[in-house]
Amino acid sequence: MKINNIPKTALIIFISGLLISTVMPVAGHYFFLPDFVKGVIMGLGLALEVVALVIFQRSKKNASCSVWNN
């Protein structure tokens, strides 16, 4: 069995970024929002995804290096 050592905060950030990125285009069809607001919210969702991916990579790197440091 493979054990995933993904930090829960990074997982929450990633899921919230995905939700923001996918809900915004759908909400744009039903509610009037200026292009600037749509762009800011989409950019926020994408930025959250990138931050979470960086945290994933750092935790993976630290987990693999900690074996050699012991």
C-alpha cells in the first residue's frame, strides 16, 4: 500500500483553486460580472493551484531527502 504524505493544507488549497477555476465560467453565464472581476477570480484560482503544486513538490523533496539525513 502506497502512503501519500501530502500536506492537508496543500490539498485544501488545491481543491479550492480547482473549484474557483471551474465555478467562475459557469457563474459568468448566470450573473453579470465585469471582465476585470472574472479575470481576478480566475487568476486567484490558478494562483492557488500553482501554490499548492509548489507545496506538493517541496514536501516530496523534503520527504525523499529526510531518508538520507538520518
